[in-house]
Amino acid sequence: MKPIRSRRVYPTEERHRVASASWLRAAVLGANDGILSTSSLLLGVAVTHATRGIILVAGAAGLVAGAVSMAAGEYVSVKSQAETEKAELEREQAELKADDAGEHRELTQIYIGRGVDPFLAKKVAEQLMAHDALGAHARDELGISETLRARPIQASLASAVSFAMGAALPLAVAALAPGASLIPIVAGTSLAFLALLGALAAQAGGAGVVIGAARVSFWGALAMVLTTGVGTLFGTIV
């Protein structure tokens, strides 16, 4: 009888959704805004009985303006977060130089508060600080890790590109749809795009697909109705 050989099990790297949370949020928000704002703009102009050329020019202008606005807004927001993180890390570095023993005790108390045995907590704090003192305090005291660090350029580009891609969808539909059916076709396809995006975002984030699709579709329909109403009102007045 052959001896049974034990199989050595090697740890595998787990993939967690939180690792991509930052860029995913920016990309989904950008694409959603691109579809919603551009389709609403197209519908608002279309109900005034404007020509297809005017409708497409308005949509293209909205695409460019929206992409730049999304990029600038996301960059400023995330850059502020990054600067706050940098300031906190510099402050922590100064505290480590000024009172190393006190920082050891502080980290030990953090681990004790999380349920680690006091003796073991002290040993863990000593070993982690010997390896990377600033990294240990950044992660366990400040909640800053490399995975969740603010990346303004990445977030800015993700927002701009995703907005432009989202806005291009209703714009392409408006360019190809028959003139008499432009409004219902743009509205219907845009809601379908929004529902699909909401479902994909929910699936990527581990949430309910149906709820995600329904939520995005509801707010998209509301925005389209409001902008269409505004276009109808001003089109009648003008």
C-alpha cells in the first residue's frame, strides 16, 4: 500500500472588492452622469422641435463640458483627501520621532481594544513598528492603507473617460434614430443603458442587481421627465 503524501497548501492571494472601490466608484459615477445628463439634455432640446444638427451640437457640447467638469471635480475632491492623508502621516512621523515609547503604548492599546491579549498586543506592536513604524500607525491608528490611499489623478481620469463613454451612448443613438422617433428611442435606450450600468455596478460591489438597476432607472426617468418638461415649457414660450 502506497503511503499517502500530504499536499502542501500554499496561500493564495484573495481579491477583495474594496481594493477597487475608489476607481470603481469614480468610473460608475462618471458613466452614470454621462448617460443621464446627455440624454436629458438631448431630450430637453429635442422637444423644442430643434433640428437634428442643433440637438447633436448641444449633446456634443454637453459631453465635453461634462467630462472636463467631472475630471476637475473628482481631482479637487480626491486631492484634498490625499493632502489630508499626507498631513496626518507627517504629523504621525513627527510623533514617532518625539515619543517612540509612547507610540508603542498607543499601538498596543489599539490592539488590546480590538481583543488581542495584552502581552501579545505588546509583542505585535513591537514587531510591526520594528518593521515599519509609520505604516503600522497609518494602517491601525489612522485607517490609511496603500489599497485605500487617495489617488486624485487616477480618479480624475476614470471620471472623465467614463463620463465621455457614457455620454457617447445617447449621442450616438440620437445621431442614428429616425427623426420622428428620436425622443422615445433616446429615452428608452438611455434608461436601458442606465439599468444595465446599475446592475453591473451592483454586481461588482456585491449588492442586489435588481435593486441597483431599479434605483438608477428611477432617478434617470425622473431627470428625463423634468428636463423634457423644462424644454417643452421654454420651447412654447420662445
